[in-house]
Amino acid sequence: MSLTLYVATDGNDFNPGTFEQPFATVQSALSTLPVGQGGTVLLRGGSYQLDDAIRVSDNEGGTAASRLVIRNFGDEAVTLDGRSLAAVGESSIVLSSTQFVDIQGLEIFGSSFGITVVGDSRDVLIQGNTVHDVARAGIAAYAPEQRNITNIQIDGNTVYRTNLFNADRPVDQPGGWDSGIVFSRTEGGAITNNTVFQNYGEGIALTLANNAFAQNNTVFDNFSVQIYMDHASNSVLENNFIFNTGDRNFYRRFDTDDGQIVERAAEGIQLANEFYRDQNPLWNNTIRNNIVVGGNTVFGYGNFLQGGGLQNVFVANNTFYANDTTQTVLEVDPDNHRNSYFFNNIFYTERADQYNFLPDNPAGLNFFNNLWFGNSPNAAASNADVYSNPLFVNPGGFDAADYRLLSNSGAIDTGATVDIVTTDFLGIQRPTGQQFDIGAYEFANAPVPSNPEQFFYNGRTYQLTSAELSWEEARAEAIALGGKLVTINDAAEESWLRQTFGQTERFWLGLNDRNAEGNFTWTGGEQSGYFNWVPGEPNNLQSDGAPLTGEDYVVMNWFSDGRWNDMPDSYGGVFRGIIEFDFDSSTPPNAPAQFAEPFTYNGRRYQLTSTVMGWEAARLEALSLGGKLVTINDAREEAWLRQTFGESERFWLGLNDRYNESNFTWTGGEQSDYFNWVPGEPNNLQADGAPLTGEDYVVMNWFSDGRWNDMPDSYGGVFRGIIEFV
């Protein structure tokens, strides 16, 4: 069993590092742990003044079975103040030639760099941190020569106001800045689920990286490029939401020939071949299912004197939207392009002067089944293109859901069917209709079945309305079914609702001020002191700033963090509502679970449990049907299960260690050597970091890549289980 040590602002480095007698510094805790054997360092809440970087070096990390974890204790706020390190160019945290290290739940500011990974480091997880107001890069993995940094995972962090050395934005500054998050000469690894904004350099950069993966990031209002892929190979950018709001404090400044200073917004997605000593021209990269709104150039390639071209690059099913920050929606420099394809993309311009710039001879660049609106594709045209308004739900908005398609969009069922794209921005399987849709979203707004699936939480039942409705229509449907629009009582309930029904689709709540302006109450008369407004809301204003009579109804998920906004009764295509039923209501019984009919794979049958439930309840239901909770034997079986039952919903597996901590076995006694843990798992810890008796049961699909996590018997609304019949 690995050692757990504690650090507190009122601790003492002569203490033993227990909860009651904590250390004062992280470095003292690290020096106490067995070298290379892992362990956990928990920081109590408070501000820590750093006189030197926190360093993990020379194999001082952990092992695959016992990682080294440095994180906040519980939900206590921990700040690392690195202002004394900025003058000497130091990072707050340095991981050098180490392995199996997790950095989680910390706020870092003031230093030169936030978190840096260097040397021969591998298998590092940097998760759930906030890094801001540093002089250079926020989170960086740098390999100075060969690709000897491998499998770095940067997940769920917030990074802003980095590269402050460049905050004055010198005129005609040619470069030299860093990025909010950067991989440089790395092998493998992933940058996922981060929010990166207002950095005086690039937002996210993959430079000379190989096999890198950037997914589900929200990136906006950075200085140079929002997401930059420079000399990268075998890498993927997908499902990122990128936008530019027009905040000129982060524009680049240029001197024109006549002596005038002009300002330009950052590029959206840019691919490039800059000049490096070690060349690695762009090769075999995929850019798919991204939504890019605004930027000086929305999507571009620059040869930057070095050249090399787009080689075996696929740009597919993206939505590129030119707003008032944009000069060009598509710009590709002449170069030695080979075997590169642009298909199923939407290129939308608000003005006719927002041109596309392509080589006069676009050899090696292949365009087909794209939708163009607002200007001519010129050399990018094909006979399979669509020329029409794509009819977005709310064009020009700064939420990814604004770029869903209305039912009469010309982008629906007009795309090409291709193997390189299998799902859309939300993970919905493509196609949902007769053919692929064009753009990042598949149209999936068909009405919900009249007997929709119901879910249970804290003794109450929840379901969605039958379709997207106005607030009054949603309220009427809820009443007709014997329920009401939902009341949210605390952050835990809201988290469960978002996990259950979705974190990007907007939903009507029961909150409103239609009877007395500014006096928000819940339908049904329930009392709740919990609110989660977008900053500046509620304001009773339309997006154009004009006062509106009746912006009296509240939606959740206005932004990606779930916050709320007040709205008129029907707006932007209206929304579905969340209906809540009391425990003792006379609502219909839960609808039969989807996939109740068995599916067959390798001679065995599989189906889901009848509803969401705890692990033990799922095990008993499986036994009552003559089966057991599933055993996964290899990656192919897991891929089939995810393709069959879903790649985002979490499912109970038969794997558990309830009888012997850390000795995981499968129900039914089957043997399998295949595991697919989230880095840092299993750890027998709750999300708040407190040890938990009984985090003994395993779910799949914890993250979008399907990985597994150990959980207590019922957590976060519980889950459905996959039943296997031998």
C-alpha cells in the first residue's frame, strides 16, 4: 500500500507528514516517499509561497500500479504562488525524467512557467488544475532533441493569461512566444477537455509532435493562433470548440506600409511548417468535427519559408464560421501538397469580402462535398458541393450548440460517407439519416419518444420533454404528465443532471421571474437557494442588448461549464425541458431500457440492465436473467461493446475488488489480463480525494476514449450494466 502524506500552510517540515502533523512544503513530502515507488501528497487549502520549484526528477515518480499523486485535499482550494520564481525563469512544478506522476486540483500563478515536463518523462497526468498569469507557457511538455517524452495526458485544466512577457503586444512582433498548453517533440499523449483563453501566444500548440491527440477543448481569444499544428505528424485535432469574441486586447498589431497600426485577431486552426533544425513536415494528420468561429483566418496553412506542404492531411466534417473578426475563412499557401483532402466541411462567411485564398494550381489538395455560403470556393469547388445557408440554430453565437443544424438545412444528408469520421461533435454515430451530414453536427433533433427513458436520483424521477419546446409548452407538458419543470437544489444535483442528460445541450429549468421581474421562483413552489448564473446574468437583455419584455425563463448549459441564463419564452430553436416527478407521483413506470434485446459477439450474447442502478443491483439483475456482468477480454471486444452500446454513457463491468483491496477479479470467475484504466486509476479515492471504503467497482467510458475507473457501489446517479450470457 503506497504512503499518503499531507502538507499544510501551517505545517512544519520537521513533522512526520500526517494529517494531524503535516509538512510545510511539498518537497519535504516528496523526499520522504520511497524513491520511484509512488505515493500521494495531499495539500490542505491555502496559498503556498514558492521559493523554489516543486521538482520530481530522475525516476522519483511512481509505477503503473502505484503512481505518484500530488493534489489538493478534498475540495479545498490550493494556490501555488510562484511570483518569486519569475525573475529566475523558473516553473512552479518541474517534472524531469520521471514517470507515472499525477498533478491535480491546483491553482498556479506568478512563475515564469506553470507546469513543465522535460527530460525523458513518461506517463504523466496533469488534470483539473488552473494555471494563469505566468510569464511564459502555462503547461508544457518539451523534449529538446528526440521524442523522449511519451504519453503525457493534459486533461480538464483551465489555462489563461500566460505569456505575459508579450502582454504589451509589440508591433510587428515576429514570434518567440509560447502557448497556453504545448507539446514539443513529444511522442503520443493527449490534450483533452481543457479551457484555454486570453493567452498572449498560441492557445494550444503541437510542435514537432508525433501521435498527439487534442480533443474536446474550448479555446478562445488567444493572441497568435487558437490551435497550432506545426511540423506535427500522425496527430488528431477533433471535437474542439474554438472562437474569437472580438476582444481587441489580445489582437496582434502590425505596421502597414503607410505607417498605420492595424490589429488582427488570432488565427483559428493553423497548420504550418516553420523553420527548424530538425525537420518533420506535416504528415498524416486529421482535423475533424471541430467548430471554429472567427479569427483572422478561420482555417489556414502557412509554409513560413521552410515549406513541405500538407501531406496526407484530412480535414473533415468541421464547421468554419467567419465572423466580424475574420478576413479569410480558408487560406492555404502554395507548397508541395500531396494526398490531402477537405470534405464535408461548412465554410460560412458573413460578408462577401471574406475570401478564400488557395494556390492557383491546387495540386495535391482535394475538395469535395463541402458546403459554401457567402462567397465562392474558387479552386476548392467540386461537383458534389452544396451552396446554401446551412441554417444554424444561432449563427454567430459563442456556444458550440449554436452551430447545430435546423431541420431544413441543406447540410443534412448531403455529405460523403468516409471511414475517417464515425461520430459527430457530440459523439453521435454518423450517419443518423441516409447519408453523412456536412459540418461538425449530425442532425439529431428528432422528437424524443413519447415514453422516454426515466432516471432516478435522491428518490425522484426525471425525464426530458418529448421535443424542443418553448418554456410554456415544456411546463404544460410536465404538468400533463404529473410533474413539473426541474428544481435544482445544489451543485451535486446539477452535476448529476448534466451527466445524465448532457453537458452541451441547453435545457429549460423551472426557474422563472414571469410574475415579478427580478424575483426568480421555481415552478411547483419549491424553495432552493442554489443558483449557477453566467457572470452578468440574469440581465433581462437580448444578445443584441435591447431590453426585452419577458426574458423570464432560465436555461442551463448556456456555456460549457453548465451555467444558467435568462431567456424569452422561445429563442434560438427553443429547448427541451427537464421534467421532475416526486417519488410518490403516479408517473408511468420506467421505460424499458434501450438495447434490452441481446446482441451477439464471438458466440456470446450481451444486453444492458433494465435501468441505471448500483453495481450490486446490476449484478443481481444479471444473475436473475441467467447471465453475469461483462468480462472484457481484449481491446477488440471493448471496441465492439462501445460501438454497440455507446461511447459516452458509462457502464458497469464485472470487474471489482470488493473482497480484497486492489486484487481486481471478474464476476463469474473468468480470467482476463486486459485492462484499460484511466491514468492514475484505480486509486480507491473519491473525487474529493478522501479515502473511501468500497470504491470497489469498475465502470467503462469514464473519459471519451473509453477508459475505466473504480467507483463505489452507487455514485453520480449510478449506471447501467452490461450483461453477458455465456
